[in-house]
Amino acid sequence: MADDLPRLADLPIPDTVQPGRGWSPFMLEMAAHIAPKHILTLVDRFGGQDIYVPIAVENSPFLDVLPADTVATISRVYGRERLKIPTAREALARARRAPVIAAVRAGRLTRNEAARMIGSSRRYVAYLANKTNEADDAPVFVPRRAVDNRQIEMFPEPPAPVHPD
């Protein structure tokens, strides 16, 4: 199972992410207008770039990354401005590792598995899980079972119960 665990960069940004440590003042300002998950999605895709925000939503570079209503809000608030999108590595890492830390607390992942996933040491994972309140409200990461398409599924559906008549 260890080889098929995703790495930190492959983990999704949780829907329940909240602004916190690692968030720049610009990101906190944006949080007043759009959802925190959308801010981290924007930062993940465009971090480190200067992006011009057009007034016309259909010309926005954010359309293929964010929902249309969020792009419209960005255009309304920041239209005709050039935005310096921060890299926000710490905020992204904290958001992505939160479900993994929650899974360690719930007993769904071992500390070793979590350390491999987030690119950290087992000791640091133990510290995050036991001595911090990081990921207290995060959803629990559920590892998926690896499927080998070369093998047939032995029990595709549970058998129907038999009722004596």
C-alpha cells in the first residue's frame, strides 16, 4: 500500500480550508471576496506570477481553474489590475496535509505512511498529530485500495440475502 500513496503535491485542497498561518495579507484580503479553497487553487496554479485581471470575465486567465461566479467576483473587485500572485508554499502544504494528519489521528494511516505522503519525518508527523491543533476540523483522508487491472474482481457485489419462504 505504501507505494500507491499520493504525495503532498497530488493531494487535493480540502473544501473546508480556512485562512491561517502562511497566508499573505493579499490572500487574506481576497478571502473577504472569494472562498479560501479558491484562493489556494489560484495560488497553486498561478503562484509567483504577475497576472492581469481583465474586466471581461470571458477573457480571464482564471476561467479554466475557478468557477465562473468566482472569476466574475475577481474581475469585479480586481479588474484592470495586475496582481502579484504569492507562492504561498506554507499555506498550500498546511491545507493539503491537514486530511493526512486527521487520518493519522483517526487511525486510518500510520505515521510512517503519512510521513512519506507529506515528505516529512515520522517524528514531525507525530508532533503534528499529538501536540498541535492543526487539522482539528479537517476531513479524514481515506487511502484508496490499489486496483490491479490485470486481476479479476472476485467479489464484485455482495450476494443477495436468501429469504426462506
